[in-house]
Amino acid sequence: MNVDKLIESISNKSDRIGRKVNLMEVCGTHTMAAFRSGIRTRLPQQVRLLSGPGCPVCVTSDRYIDHAIELAMTENRIITTFGDMMRVPGSRGSLSLAKARGKDIRVIYSPQQALVAARKNPGREVVFLGVGFETTTPLVAWTIQNAFSQKIPNYSVLCAHKTIMPAMRALCDSDDVRVDGFLCPGHVSVITGAEIYQPLCREYHAPCVIAGFEPEDILLSIDMLLNQIISGEASVEIQYTRSVTTEGNKLAQDCVNDVFEPCDVPWRGMGVIPSSGLSVRSSYKGYDAELKFPDIRVNEVKRDTGCRCGDVLRAVITPSECGLFKKECTPDNPIGPCMVSSEGTCAAYYRYSRIDE
Amino acid sequence: MCLAVPVKIVSLSKDRYTAVVDAGGVRREANVAMIEEPQVGDYILLHAGFAIQKWSTDDVKEYNEIIQRRENSSE
């Protein structure tokens, strides 16, 4: 179905529902795709898209950034990272600033490149900054398995991997915002499979549709969510059938389960969420940068900047309700991570939103 | 960060986990260790240098139709 017909269908269904519905796109890639394509501006006013906590860079704590920078301070270490992390401010600056001061911090495209760097630099320690959800975690797990099997001792991961379901559950438990349905993350679901969202339907009666990333995919997913709301049902449906299956990618799941185990971790704006993080299992402890370099100790430093990224990540406010947005906080001078990341909600609003949003 | 794009396998190395893929005319290396039985000619979903899923010919056809409709509507 083409975009115009989908918009018409959504408008008709919105009229039938006759009230405002809040649909949350959990994934930062969906947030950016919805803004970039302009479909948000074509939706009826009663259908509201909320941006959730699915940008991994945005939910990573200041302490983690400080820890990464502290690791970079030693001459013998090479820090490798995805580019999104570079400009995220910690309490003592950013990785970008540390690199400008001469520290060896390298932006890489794939975690495998970090392993290659370790092989090429046997006299130096290579640390990869392991940030990301289920889509990315198997790749990092693979590097650890291979470092182990190929006996590459100078490689490790500073792990801040998270899983999305505990955060979605925490949002449902919260009184802050009412979510009428979830646009579930497409590429996370490629790995996990569709079944993981069943508790949201059973326990919270929340409709779930796993969406693809083309404008037509997102609109069709919204249409499917409205169908569920009209019928009073709550089930898990897959719109993104060309990539997502019920059971997910077993090879990737096995790799993750071999290397990582669940742990409690803090999320920016959401506090500590039980079993929402992943830490390196003791069988691979030599590849856990936190254990490997115990001399590096970093405490959480509370910064009073007025940044409300935490509220944005819980969809309690939109970026324009933050006093810093487009004033002190801009892409050139980001105060919080949601303005830095290419998938951050504040960055998306800054680039694409209408004045009244 | 969870961006992934469809690409086509054009060759496989002997180790069976490294492939060369065609990404819109650009050739690059990809790790295919996370998918079952990769074959030359398969379309795969590539995320951060790793294949995370295989697409069937129907999936590729559906995707091409979506892209075609998008292109037509923007003309």
C-alpha cells in the first residue's frame, strides 16, 4: 500500500477511536526515520508518536563516559568506539576532547576492527567500548569468543550493553506516561525474535507491532496498532516480516549467552533497572576491561546542567519543553547525549521538527 | 546505532565467515558468522560489518517494490 493510502487509513481509524493515542517508537533508528521522512507531520493530531529509550548512546551514564576517558589516559592503550560515542559529554569532557588532547581513540565501523587492531598492536592494550542493544551485542560477543580462541590477550571490552525489554516493562510500570501501543524495534527483534514482547501484551495489555524502517513500514505498523486498539486486543504482530521471525537469530543468541550474563545497570533518566544490562561471564573475565584494569576507579559525578535528557528518554517531555533546547543545547554545543547521538530525540527534533512541536 | 542495510554476497572466503558483499555498487568485507549456511548470491542484512539475517527472494522483491513506490511518489 502506498503512503497516501496508509495515511488515509490511519486517519479513518483515528476518527473511529475518537481520542488521542500515544504510540511509542522504542528504537532511535525509528525516531530518526519517522522524522526524516516527514511522516510525523502527516499523521492525524490524535495519533501521537512518542520517542522512547532506544538510543543506546543516550541511555549510557556519565560514569561510563568518564571511565572510557580515564582508560584512554594511559599511553599504552588504544580505545576503539562507534562514532556516536565520541561527542557525548561526561563529567570531565568527551572522548572527542580526549582525542584532541592526543589520546589514542579510534572510531571504527565494526567491532571486528577492534580485534584486528589488537592483533596488529600486540604490545598495546585495545579496549572496545561495548555500547548497544541486542542488535549489536552478538557482534561484540563474537569478538570476545575469537579473542579467546585465537589467544589474543591484549583485547577487552568496557561493557555497557543493555537489553530493551526490561526498559519497556519499566515504562509500562511507570505512571509518567500512558503508552497505548509500541512500535517495537526492528533490528533488535531480528536477533531476539518476536516472542520476547509477549509479556507486554499479557501483563500490560499493550499492543506491539515490530516495524521496519521505510516510511511505508512505519505507517503500516501504526495502522496495525490502531487495528488492535479498535478491537481491544493486545498481541505481538510482525510488520517487518522480511527480517524478523518469531524465534530470532539462534546463532547470535547462543553467542551472546555464551559470553554475557544479565546484570542490573543504571539507565539515564530511569535509574537502575534489574537484569537490564549484560556483563562478561567469568569464563571470559580476561576480556572484561573493568576487571582487567582494576586500578581505574570512577565514581558517578552529579552534574547540575539543567539537562532533561532523562525526562525526554521516558517521553515525559518533548525536547522543546527542556529549557536548554535550541538555546544553550545545540548539535554544535550539546549539553546532553540526546542532542549528540545521530539517533537522539533532541537531535531529531532540532533538525526536523516543526516550530510548534 | 541499530541501522542495518540489505547487501548481496558476491564471494565467500575459505574460512566461511568472511564474505565480500555488494552494497549498492560498493564492495566491502562482511562477517557472516552469525547466519546459517551463507551462499554467494544471498541477500543479507548487514549491521556494523556483520550479517544478522538472510533475506529470501520474496523479501528482496518486497523491499524493491517499497523502494520503487517511494521513488515514484517523490518524483
